Amino acid sequence: MRVVAVDYGSARTGVAVSDPTGTLARPVGVIERAGTEAGLERLVELIANEGAERVVVGMPLTLRGERGEQARETERFVAALRRVLDVPVEGFDERFTTDLAEQDPGNRNLPPDARAAAHLLTSYLSWSSRGAE
């Protein structure tokens, strides 16, 4: 199953995609202002072009696992995506993915947002392969 991961941010949103087997994640790039109508259209087009069967959006929970303002904004974004996509969209805990992306020595030529989305997707794929769906 091909999965697209989205690391949402109001300014820049990182995107990563899995291989067709849902095993490997690769960063795709960044969508500017994905929460706007134009940004959402670009994201939907990218998701369709990648042939995604599922979209995972990183939920920025606090260290305690609580939902702050950023998480509530992300939930609104997830709701908007669900209205315009024909594939399942789900939230997934993204704590530490940005830190991991910043520490990752590989792929330095890619934006940190795209690397964070790849780390998010790798975590999701690992979690889902354990039968936690």
C-alpha cells in the first residue's frame, strides 16, 4: 500500500511517500502554505500523482501527549484534507520527527520539512507493520 505522509506547518508542509509495498519512505518535497486553498490543491494533486492509498498527517502532540494549539490547527487541516480526498486520512503522533530530521546526516540537500515527513512515514510504516492498525 502506497502511503503519503504530511508534516503540516502553516508556512511549509513536508511530504514523503512510501514505495508500493509500504516499506520504505522517501522525502518528496515541500508544499508552501498547504492550509490555503491553493496549497491544498497542490497537495491533493501531489497525493493523486503518487497514487496514495492512505495519507498520514503528523499530529504535533506535546511531550505529555496532549493537544496544544498547533495540534488543533493540524486537526482542522486534517478535516479539510478529508473533505477533498477519496483515500483515508489519519493523524499519527509526530513527536521528535523534526529533531530526528535535523540530526539526520543524510539528505542534507532536502528541506528539513521533507526529511521530517520521511521520518514520520518511517515511524508510521514500522508501527503499521506490527499490526497496530
